[in-house]
Amino acid sequence: MLERTFCHFPGVTVNSERAIWLSGIACWDDAERECGAVVEDALRTTIQEQLPLSRAAMRAGDLAYFARTLPVTESWRLYRDFRDRVVYLDIETTGLGKGTDFITTIAAYDGQKLEYFVRGVNLDHFPAYMRSVEMLVTYNGKAFDMPFIEHEFREAFSPVHLDLMYILRSVGIRGGLKKCERQLGLARGDLEGVDGYTAVLLWREYRRSGNPRALETLLAYNSLDVLNLEPLMITAFNRKVQGLPFGEELQLPMPQWQPSSPYEPDADLVAHLQDARRYQGFR
């Protein structure tokens, strides 16, 4: 995708980039061969000046260069070329207030391996893990997960961040994470109907009683959140490129394999907590 991108060049907008594509220049190689004949002098000069910089950054695998030069609304383009550096991440907390609530568990998935961080077990290892993350995919993580994380650990982290909520909205898929999953046919099995407040109740039950099944169910829920981010991100990327002149060539396949969560939800415990929740007047 990036070798077909021009809107990270100074003065080149998404609209003028489309005009470049429609003129027959579909990629950087085309621009080197043909731009003299089909684009105006100022744009030709920009392309000639900027192409060597982009080629050098691509050879070096310089993710930061493209993240810095792309318009924020076009940062989704990074995914195809740098997806081997992505970590999908989701947190669970005791509530929504960064000043009064705290993180209970964090799940992270790098496309190969699931990692878990649990309060009172190994949550203090998370900052070291996070410092190695180059590109992050979350759902609503810019407004929720990352502010919570930085408040919890009193540290600012700066990976390239693709927030799926905004990318999905741009292709007409709206709602919370679970609603987006349903629109795209992603099932949750035994965790269907479990939401963020149930996750809070599971943590409370674990802390109150020490019931390991409560923590296991919470981690099963947390891990499914991150595992589902990958097919959601692929779907969003594919829909973004559909409208491009060469979109079919850029379509990404769904992953053929994903790790299974080592945790199994306790359906009876979930039902018990949800019944209690309804009895207390929560919906």
C-alpha cells in the first residue's frame, strides 16, 4: 500500500493523490518512469524530491517516518506493510474513572502469541513489554485504554496507534466493539452477552472469594477482545482499499490460524453474576 501512496508528500492531498492514480501513475515505480509526461511541474518536482526519501524509509523499515508524514486519517495504510510489527491490545478495569478505577487485566496479541498481565500477578511487567511495541491496534484505545495505561503506570508510551473505532466508522461500521463484531459475523460463543460491566463483576468475585474460575473467565473474555481485533482490522483495511483503482490487488486474506485462549469461561458463573446484576437493577 505504501508504495502506491503519495499523500504523505508535502502539498499532496488525498484528492490530488487520486488524480495521480487516475493519470496512470499507480505506484512509485510508475512515478519515476512517467510523471514527467502527465503531472504539472510543481507536483513533478515534489515527487522527484520526496520519492528517494520514501524509498530509503521503506528499505530501512522506518515505520516512524511514514507514521509522521501520513495524514492521521490515512494512518490505516501502515497496516499492510508493517502488520508484522502490530500488537493488538485491550485492557479490563474496575470502572471508567482514571482517577478512581484501575486496570485489572491486560491482553496483548502480536499475531502469534497471546500475552496476559494480571493485577497482583505480573501487571508490573507490562511497561517493559509496552516499551517494545512499535505499532498498536486497539478499539477506542486512544480515548480509553492508553490514557488508563499511562495513568496506571505513570509513564507515556508512544507506539504508532491505529484505533479501529475510527477506521471502522470511516467505512460505515459503527457501535461498540461487540456491535461491530456482530455486524461482521464474529461470534463470541460462551461469552456472548458478556460485556465490560460483567468483566468488572468477575474481577470483584475473584477478589472477594479467590475463585480462580472468575479470573479465568475474565481472561477468556479479555483474550477474545484482542483476538477479534485482527479480523476486524483486516476487514477495515480491505474496505478502505475497495474504492481505490488498484484495490483488488491489496486485499488481505483473513488469518488461517489464531492461538486458542488457554482460558475457558465458566458459563454458570457468568449467568449467576448477570442474574445478580439484574436483581440489583443494573442493565
